[in-house]
Amino acid sequence: MLIDLHNHTPLCNHATGTPLALASRAYELGCKYYGFADHAFMPFEPEYRMSEAQIEFYEDLVEETAEHFRGKMEILLGYEVDFMGDEKYFSPRVMNSKCDFLIGSVHFLDFWGFDNPAFIGSYEGKDIDELYGQYFHAIARSARCGRFDILGHIDLIKVFNYRPKKEIKILAQPAIKAIKEAGVCVELNSAGWRKPCAELYPSDEILELLADFDAPITFSSDAHSVEQVGANMDKTIAKAREFGYSKACVFKKRSREFISF
């Protein structure tokens, strides 16, 4: 495992393991660039993210971990920021922080946390094709907003294995085109393999589209525990190679570099 940029800490209230413990496991796996991108503060559903008062503490924790691994593995500071469709939900403290990267993720459609098991019942009676269309429209908007370095798990809408009847490439292509035009990086997120959808985020069909558009990629395990660090990363890297990729992005102070893998 060379790169793993999207990982969490207990500050999000649904992860375990200290930053040092997670990073130590990544180092054991041969990682060279390890990133923390915990759920950033925003004024909505505070139980699933750090508070505004914890932002400085989070940054200090990551810096202390970086010092521990200095000269051995690069520890990178990021945030996972929810794209809600309205910038009033962005925290200025987060968006203007001196971090290495910002990941934009869509976890909500009309304030419904569609990937939260607590709200899975809300899928009943919904038109799944319409949900996918709404979701990829939000992904396209998140790319165009120009605030993110990376887009997170870009087909998360499949998490509970509700699948559309319409061809996924047709549904996703406008979003992939927007991603390419915006120049934003897309993570290959191995967490999908431990979810009901049981496959990489993104799927082969969408990864093929990304490759066709020559969109830049990076790697993430989206670990919420030490046990999840680097899980299925070998399969993820193999998928990238299968679709013609040989370089992935890392970010330092919001500046992108390409690393061969």
C-alpha cells in the first residue's frame, strides 16, 4: 500500500482507534502517504462529525502523528466535507484551513442521509433511477463548485445495493464529464467492499468512464478503525491498473503531485 488519503478518527463519533494507531498500521503495510480526512464540522447532524471547537484539536493530533513518522511516512491533513448544495453549510474555518487537501462527499439528498443504516427504510417507495440521477447531479455540482481537491466515493448511492434499471454509465457520464472539466481528483475507495454493495467505489463501469476521460485518481480505505486500514487496497490498486492507471495523486498544502504505483 503506497497511498491512503481518506481515514477517520474518533472525533467523528463513529470511528475507533487513535490517529497514531491507524497510522502505525498503515506504516506496517508499507504506506508512504497516509491521510486523515475526518468528517468536518458543519451546522447539521453534529452527532456524525467533529464540533467546531474540536477543529484545532484535530489538527494538533494529526500534526503530532506526522512528527512521530517524520522521515518514514508522510502524514497528510485533510477534511471530508459534506456537499449539501449550499455553501452556507461550509465551515469557513475548515474551508480556509492550512490543510493538505479537502475531500468533497455527497452523503445527503434533500437532507436525507441515504448511506446511514438508521435511515435505510426511506428507500421504500422511491424511484431508484431518480435517486441516482439526483445523486450524480449533486456529484457534478460538487465538482463544479471548485472547493475540493478530491471527490469521495463517487457512487456511494449504491451502498445498500439498490441498483437502477437505467444503465449506470448513462446516469453517471454527465458527472464524470464535470469532474474532468473541473480537474478534480477522484478517490478509489476500498470501503465499498465491506458494505452491502460489495464492490469498489466506483464500480468498474464508472472507473472505465473515468479512465476514458483521463480523470486523475487517488486511493483511500476510508478506515473507521485500525482493522480497516488498508483493507482491500491491493484489489483497489489492481483495479486501477486494469483500467490503465499507473499514477495517483497526493496533495501537500492543496498542491497536487502524481506518484507512480
